[in-house]
Amino acid sequence: MPVPDQATLAKRARIVAAMRSIVPGEGVIDDPDALRPWESDGLTAYRQPPMLVVLPETVEQVAAVLRWCHAEGVKVVPRGSGTSLSGGALPLADAVLLGMGKFKKILRIDYEDRIAVVQPGVTNLAITQAVEGRGFYYAPDPSSQIACSIGGNVAENSGGVHCLKYGLTTNNVLGVELVTMDGEIVRLGADYPDAGGLDLLGVIVGSEGLLGVVTEVTVRILPKPQTARAVLLGFPDAESAGACVAHVIAEGIIPAGMEMMDRPAIHAAEAFVKVGYPLDVGALLIVEVDGPAAECDHLIDEIARIADANGATSSLISQDEAQRVAFWAGRKAAFPAVGRISPDYYCMDGTIPRRRLPEVLRRMEALSQKYGLGVANVFHAGDGNLHPLILYDANIPGELDRAEEFGNDILRLCVEVGGVLTGEHGVGIEKRDLMPEMFAPDDLAQQQRVKCAFDPELLLNPGKVFPTLHRCAELGRMHVHHGQLPFADLPRF
Ligand SMILES: Cc1cc2nc3c(=O)[nH]c(=O)nc-3n(C[C@H](O)[C@H](O)[C@H](O)COP(=O)(O)OP(=O)(O)OC[C@H]3O[C@@H](n4cnc5c(N)ncnc54)[C@H](O)[C@@H]3O)c2cc1C
């Protein structure tokens, strides 16, 4: 991480006082004990208490905090619910941690336009809960949906089981209100798709808190499908299950969800939730279709036929809603279930072309032997989005390092077969140093020019995503603020 700036630390008391004048009451936390709970996000292997936490309640407060920090050269790390698995919300010792948890209001629901306008601290699930009484829902459904915020979802372009058919966050967000690092409040997108101008909304979704602080989100809501049915398909090995996934898609069927679990994950989940998963199979597919009942019946039959042709050894179709929900219960509880069989696990997130699934799973097994660490696989098979859970024990010296190296090799493998470093968890600090595996220096410089356009002083969430954060002047951009030439010592080109 960037070395803490001593000049900033030296003026901490003044920063605290300034923040208190902007966010009065209990909105500023600076007591060292009270800062402890904020020291990490979902990537708990990394910890760093923040310099202080600020919890604004209004957009004006967010703008004033950012404006002040910008003028004083103080770094800011935005945070939603802190469930990031890539360390995106990891605090910095010399930065303000800007918690958006008090932005909890659903501002407007318009069923005719099928949109909901919400504040960024609203949880993903709360959006569906707010509209389900009228038969609507918000489609992207991360497993963390009970806790993660929609602001965090926008920053990470989060996904979930149903994103195969309905798209990721980026396909379900129509507009945002954003405060830039210099305190300017801007609106991107609209209440309808494809607002005019450059697609800056597309730039913001997935920008991991590096370009601005999201203060309002307009999402698309969808009518709940008339029917949903799921089928549990058992296969002798992950390769035949992987081949089935590729064939289902190749036949033109887009299931609502298509998830795979390998043997260790099946056993862990079944022991935890006891929903009747077959234990004599090497891999399990849970495939869900939704829509009118006749369409679902037809698609389920087609999927069962394709599974048969790919060597499925068992097939169980949900007969009612309770059974469908039970099928998913094991999958949804798979992470905590794996937590019961290993003291620690490290959840990876890479994406590969679907047709390479069998090969990648085979090579992952070889890596597991090489590193002497178990791996359980639970993933969005239809999207080719892998979530290998590497099993380790943090109390054994060197095991975390080995788990990380194993994880890095898995991500390198994803890139080698034509995939990408992340499917939905983001780059953060976790995958930051692997970015050159995927991008050439010119690509990275070009990406950083976008960062410089929004935040030329590199004050917002520094140390994340980019392996080397070049000063913007090095990239040829010159932003003159109040007549002051930044980095005056550097030669211009
Ligand atoms: C058990 C578990 C299961 C998970 N399952 C999934 C899954 O199925 N799919 C998936 O995609 N992810 C999953 N995640 C990861 C995580 O929940 C998502 O990345 C989520 O979107 C993070 O939201 P958050 O509110 O917790 O954000 P945080 O963790 O607080 O922050 C994440 C990033 O967003 C930025 N950020 C947060 N709020 C704002 C804002 N208002 N403006 C600008 N930037 C902001 C932060 O700076 C940081 O870079 C899982 C995590 C856990 C712990």
C-alpha cells in the first residue's frame, strides 16, 4: 500500500475538527478502539485501521467532505457495507474512510417506468423487498445481498446467480448521482436506458470507488417471472458437467441461473443444510429456468435431455416452489458450509470462456496437488465465472502465503485461457499486482488517464486496482487548479 503521508498524519487533529464541523453529532469516529471494527472489509487477511471514519447523511455533507479533503490533499476511501472480497474498501492509515451506511432511503418507486431510485447504502435485498408486494424485483442477486449495499454493487459491478439471464449491475443501473473528489455533484444516465452523451455511466459502474462517491442510484426493476423451476443434475466429474453447461448454451437456452458445485462443495453444503444433494457424484449442476409455465416445462425437458447426452447420472426436477428453494439453499449456504470444513478459506473470482471449463478445472486440481491445499469449487458456471475456495489454516505459518500463490496461479490460468482476472468481486488490492498479466503497460496507462480525468490528484481510494499509480502529469495530463500548476517540478511533454 502507499506509504502513509506524514504531513497528513501530523494534521490529524485539524482534519477531525474540520470533519466534525461538516458532519456534526456522531458522524465522525476518531477513537482508536472505535476505529478497530472498520479495519478490514470481506478480505479479512488484510487489516489497517483508518485515520478516521466519517459517516455523512446528506449529499451536501459528502460534497463538503470531499471538497475539504481535496483542498487539503487528504485521501478518501469510500465504503458501503464492507463486504468486498477484493479489499476495495480496505482503509488507509492516512485517509478518511467515508462510510455511506446512513444513506438508507428508498427515494422513489415508479412502477410504470419500472424503476426505483435509492440511496447507495440501501442493501441489494432491500430493493426487492420494497417492490415485491407489487410483484416486482431487482434482478442482480449477489450471495451477500442481505448485507451488501447498492452503492458497493455499482462500484464492483456485482453479479449473482440470476445475472446469466438478466445481466450484471451494469445492465440494471440506469443512472447515478455522483460526487467527484473536488466536491462537484454530477448526474449520469437517466430514468430510461441509453441517455444521451458519452456512456460515462458505463465508466462509473465497476470503477471500484476510484472515480467518485455514488450518492443515488436509479435501478431497473422487473416483474417477477410467472414460474420458476430448477433441476439438480449429478455428473461423474466436473468435466462432464462443464461440457453440459457449454452444450446448454450452445443450443440457445439461457437459463435464469446455472451453478456448479464440485464434490468437496457438495459434501460441505449437504452436511450443513441437508437438502438432499446426491453425494455419489463428482459435480452437481443446479439449473433454473423461469417464465410462463409451458416454456419452463419445455426448457427443463430440453436441459434434462442435454444433460443425459453429456453423461448425467442423476436428475431431479423441482416439483413445487418449496423444493426449488431447497435446491438453492445448499448453493447459497456453500461459502459458510465450506467454512465448517476448513479453518480458513480464500475465495477467488476469475472468469473463463465456458468451453474451457473442463480443462481449467483439471489444471486447478493439479495446482491443488502442487500447493498441498484443498480447493472447493462453487461457481456461476453459465457465465464461466469461477469461485474456487482455497482451503487453508491461517494459524499454520506460511499457509496464507501458499494460498495466495495458489490463487494467483488460478487467476493467471484464467487469463491464459482467454478469460479475465475478475468476474464480479473486483480488482481491489487482491488482484492489483496481477493486472500486468492481463493488460500491457499502454492499456494500464490508458485506464489511468480515465482516473486522472476524474481525480487528477489521485486522492480517491489510492493503492487499489492500479499496480503502479503514476502521477497524472506523467501521463501527459495537466490540470491547473486556481492557477497552481501541479507537480511543477516535473518536465512537461
Ligand atoms: C459471503 C459473501 C458473498 C459474496 N457474494 C458475492 C456474489 O455472489 N457476487 C458478487 O458480485 N459479490 C459478492 N460478494 C462481494 C461483495 O458483497 C460485493 O462486491 C458488494 O458489491 C460489495 O458491496 P459493499 O456495500 O459491501 O461495498 P464495500 O465492500 O463497502 O466496498 C466495495 C467497493 O465499493 C466502493 N464503494 C462502496 N460504496 C461506494 C459508493 N457509495 N460510492 C463509490 N464507491 C463505493 C468501495 O470504495 C470499494 O472499492 C460477496 C461477499 C461476501 C462476504
